[in-house]
Amino acid sequence: GITYLDHAGSALFPESLLKAFTDDLRNNVYGNPHSQNISSKLTYDTIEHVRYRILQHFHTTAEDYTVIFTSGCTAALKLIAESFPWIPEGTKQPSSRFCYLTDSHTSVVGMRGITSSMNVLSVPIKPKEILLAKSRLPAQEQNCTTPHLFSYPAQSNFSGTKYPLSWIQDIKSGKLCPIKIPGEWFVLLDAASYVSSSPLDLGVHQADFIPISFYKIFGFPTGLGALLVNNRIAPLLRKTYFGGGTAAAYLAGEDFYFPRKSIAERFEDGTVSFLDIIALKHGFDVLEKLTGGMEKIKQHTFTLAQYTYTVLSNLKYANGAPVVRIYSDTDFSNPDVQGPIINFNVLDENGEVLGFSQVDNMASLHNIHVRTGCFCNTGACQMHLDLSNEDIQKNLQAGHVCGDNIDLIDGRPTGSVRISFGYMSSFEDAQTFLNFIIATRLSKPDTEIPLQSVTKLSTESVPDDHLSFNNTEKLSPILQTIEGELGNNPSETETTVNWQPPEPEAESIRATVSETTVPTCRRGGKPITVAKIFLYPIKSCSAFEVTEWPVGNQGLLYDRNWMVVNQNGVCMTQKQEPRLCLVNPSIDLKQKIMVIQAEGMDPISVSLEDNIGKEAVICESKVCSHRVKTYDCGERIAGWFSTFLGRPCHLIRQSSDMKSKSHQKNAKGLSSATNISLSLVNEAQYLLINVASILQLKEHISARLKEPLEIEELIQRFRANIVISSPESFEEEEWAEISIGALQFQVVGPCSRCQIICIDQQSGERNKEVLQSLSAARGRKTNFGIYLMNQPLHSSFSDTLSVGSQVLPVLKENTEIQPPTSSEEKCSG
């Protein structure tokens, strides 16, 4: 099964919530709440009931707060920035300030874009600085009424640190001053992360603005949030745009508009997402029934995080070096100051950071879902990873952007790994994750988590009228850590690592081509030849081996011209559907057909002619963020694939009138006049691997497997187009260009491997050891093979690639090959 550890990203919804919601929709008719008919009034009344239910959940009433529905927390924050009664610079009155804690989500920091356009200054405040801001203003300045806004998160979405809710009253009363400036302070409490696992009492902690997203609490519905506004500030909010349902009256021919009296209706432009709002009622009902309330969720999730933190922080290599570096402001001893989030990076035995992308790939192999990167919180990322402003800017210049998989630059991490627990999480989830870390970092496969010495397990009964967190009708085990036992018994976690650190020169083989280096021809040695040629007509399906093949302007002719998509038009690969490797396409150039075969299925053929008939459905798809135009190959082929894979799907083909243009990063070093075109590949026209490199890797893998893999099986797993026979392993990673016969190729970077190489291409079965062995053999990276782009020759002759042809490489001096910069994994689908 799946071990889901990204509850801070989104909760998972229970089946009972969907059932209750769909039963409601079957039994009732809900109309547009802006109408006056019976079904519309039912909708309006239900929405108002949900507003009260939300206020009740946060221990307040409509006397003190108004609920404004939005599309999410981000939309709520934007609404605050646009409607807060700012006083800009340059007026007779003292001007307003927008202050925010640097440990804030991007959506909070982004508010400064709006305030800047209003000529209002924004001031970032570091967490340590707010604790030092305890001096009161002089009495003569305390009567100033200029409104200022201070924003901070109730819980950091990066580290899980819970900032004091007492700050709300301290700042509003003047006891704490974010900056020394006269005026009245209002407080924005970003509660999106906090309320997913902790109770919030607005009767005690009366912030002025509280934005939330409901999918963080319930998992469903998504795309719905709310802004809770303190009624004392609500009348001061300004609004310029008015949408449907917000006006009491207006004139189309004159500038006259009178808003509705209700604050909620005034700010909810257009028809609210009323069915999603109705789903919230069932969300609250099911949450209470399953868990017994937010306080129980708080204790349950914290206990799991505390246990995981305790074991994780005490894992050591044989030399005493820690296995992970945890980024936290607390010691996980108190649920009032720490939420159920653990942020960390994995280290090798020398203390070097393993890139978060590699950890994510390995976790995926174990069906563990984690979150990686900077989590839309650059401020916290900088603070914990010790990244300066200059570092962030240099990383951008190096090609790293938020959300991509470039995890290390100059050996330093650009982000980290985050796991987070929710009310559905179990003790088994924590154990599975810890066993994964031990299995992949420490040598003994039977090493177990030191449960007996670390914890005492107990359970708390759940009242009969509540369902449980699991199927045992009890809460998951409450783990009580025995202080000091882990530290006093290090032998429980210290084991011997199973691979030696990489040689220093191993790092020098990661590279991207520099335009300024001087090419050098390879001298001496045995000749290098083409040993095998493969094309993959259908993306992620089986290879079609040939001895010679024509070359087109997108690579090998018909290579990855087709792909299989699900019922929503999303590309399917072996990551989601390993059985795709059992589909065997072959190309018959004479008959101009592609024949598709699979065990238990009658062969079926597809024409190679790119003739889009009138009935063809043209659609746009995406392959690794590249937009491509495709057309459906018809219901007959769709039925064949759907029957074989056991799920609805279609076969689509890239349309000839819109080829995927290579991004500039892939054409680096090529002439700007060269028109580089891609098929449905992920990164480049060709992928090349070396038999000598395969043989060296085979030695590492064989040592970890009971039954060693054959060389042919390994070649198939790496899904290359060109397989060469070279006397030296990994020498291909030092090449800048190669020539094969009349064809010239530019090397555009290494292929960073994903979990597809763990799939046996003959059976569709997974084996995690292949990626782990590659990582161990290559020194924390999973590069294998190089990407090539073809430089077309201006010739009337058709170019052909043949087995046995000699390969002539050109070296580049003083280069370090870096993976292509993209937010997608570089896999040979």
C-alpha cells in the first residue's frame, strides 16, 4: 500500500465523506443561491448553516467574526491586501506598514506586491527580531490611528514550529511592536497549516484576519477556502470591484453602486462554489465522528511526529556520523510549540547532503509519498539551510527555480525533504518511513527500528459513538518516549554502511556543455562502435530493436511518436502503469504500419501515415511540462489498450503541424539558427549508454541481488536509443560532441535516472535495488547515459544510423556536466 506523508500539503479524504456528500446530492436539489425558488433557498440556508458550523469549529460566533468564502487561503490573503485600509506614503497622516514574519508562505510575502502598488512599505521581520520588540511607544505617539498590519503563521509549513498565539493580543495592545512606528496594529494569522491538525480558539486568540484552506483539514473539497474577519475591522475594509450578488443596487449608465449590508455577501463576488460549501458540512461531521475532535488529532499527530523525530535524530553510521540533518526550532517535546512536521536532509557517512530529488525517487520506489523543495517558504528555507540572499540569486542564475528537482548546486542543498502526519496517519506509517531510511542508508537489510528501547506503546479507547483512526476501533498507539534511552543505547541504531564513499573524480563526470571550452579529439585507444539501436514508437512501451534506421528531424524516425493517455488525457508512463513495458510495437516501413502486440491480445496495426481525418480529435497534451499537439488514434485502438491495461485509456499521436520545440537549455551549444524539434521524449532527441559502463554497474548491482541481472536485461532497463561499445566505462560523460558516420551530435547533459530503471522490461515487476545500487555506485547521484541532439546536415541524402558504425567523440576540457534544468524528472519514458 501507499504510505502518505504529505498531510501538510493536503489531507486525505475518507470514503465516508464522499458517500455522505453524494447521498446528500442524490436526495436534494440545490439551486443557485442568488435565486428565490425553493431549491435556491435551500442552498442559501445550507450555506448559512455551514458558516455557523465553521465559526463553531473555531469556538466563536457571528457576533465576533464573519466568514467570507474564497477559492483558497491564497485568494483570502490577496483579498486582505486589496481591501485593508492602508494609508500610503506622501499623505499628511503617518503612512501604514505591512510587516510579515520571514517564516511565511509565498502567498503572504506576495501581498507586498499589492501594497507596493499602493505606495505602502513592506517590512520583513525575522522570528528572533519579534521577540526583541518589547518596548512601548512614547505616550504622545500611542493615540495615532494609522492602521498597520502584521502577518505571521500560527504554524510554519516548513518546520512545523508553532509561533505563540499570545502574540496576537500582545501586538494589538502595543506590548509587542514589530517596528517602532506610531499607529494601530492589526494581526493577520495565517492558520492554513495550523488548523489542519490543531484546535484554534478565536474566542481567546482574537486575530483580525484568519485565512484557511479546507482541503488541508478534510482533503475534500479542494479549491475552497475562507477568510474569517473580525467584525471590528470588517467595516473599515475597502472594495472597488463589485461582482454578481455583491450589490444592493447599482446603475449601468451612471457611476452609482450601493453594496449589500452583509460583509460576506459584499466580498463574495459572483456565485460561490455552493456544492463545495455544502460538502464542508459533511467534512465537519465525518471529522468529528472519526476522531472525536481537533484536540485528539493534535495529540495523535504530534505523538507520531515525536516518535519519528526521536528515532530519526538518533540514527548513526558506523563512524558515528548522523544519517539525517533535521531542521527544527524545537526538540519535539511539546505539541503546543511543535506541529506534526519533520523537515530534514539525508546525509552520507561523510556528512555530505544527498539531494532531495534522489530521496524522493527512492521513497517513491517504496510507495512513500513525501514533499521536497522549499515548500513555498523561501524565508524558512534560507534560515534553516543557511542560504543568503546572494545564494538564492546565484541558484536562479544556475537554472534552479522553485519547484524543480535541482537539489544540489556546488554541493550545497537548494531545499530539503518534509514529512507530515495527519489524522489518518498511523504508527505503521511512521515505522514504514523509518524502515525505508534504515534500509536505504544502513547496510543490514534486517535492521529494525529499536522500538522496545525507544517507546512504550499504549492505546486510548475511543467513545463508542466515534469511529477510529484505524480498523481496531481504537486510536493509533500513543507513543511515550523514554527520555535518554536512545542516547544511552547507540548500538541499537549504529550499523555498517554497505558502500564506500565515491572517489573524488566521480564528481567530475556530471556536466553540461560550456560554449567557451576548447574541443579536444579523443586520442588513441580501441575504436568505439555502435552496438545496438533501439527506438520506442510508443512512449513507455517496449523497445523495437533495429540494425539500421533512418534519422528524421526529431531523432530516429517514429521514435516516441505515440503515447498512451488516461481518460483525462494525461500521459501514462511505466511509473503509473508498469504493464506498458509488455506492449510490443514494431514498425514496418514497407507496409507503412506499426504493429502492436501483447500477450493474450490479438495484434493490431496503426498506419504510419500522418493523415488527420475530419473525425480526428485534436488535443493539447503535456510531456514533462512541454506542450504538444496530438490527435486520438481512434476507439478501436483505445479499446485494445483499455482491455490489456484494465483501465480506460487512449493512444494518441503527435500532430505534424506542431512539433515540440526544444527549450534553449537543451540546445545549448547548437547554432541559434538550428531548428531543434522534439517528439514525445522528455528531454532530448537521443539517449546514449555505454556497454562498458553497464558492465561496471552490473558488478555493484550483482553484489546486492540474490540473482544477478543479465547484461541484456540491464540494457533494456536503461531504455537508450544508441548503445555503444567502448573500452572505458563512463568515458561518454566527458564528451562534448560525437560523430557517427555522416551524423553529428551535440551532448546536452547527463540523464538523471528515476524509478523506471527498477522495472523489469520483460515482466513489469519492480526491483528497488537497481536505483539504490546506481546511487551508491555513482556517489549520491543517479546519472547514467547522456542526452544527444542531432545537428542536421545540409544534404540531399537520407541520414541513416547503423550498428557497427564507428563513433568519433570530441572532448571538452575543464567541464562539469550538470543535468538539464527542468522541474521534471529526467526519465527515458
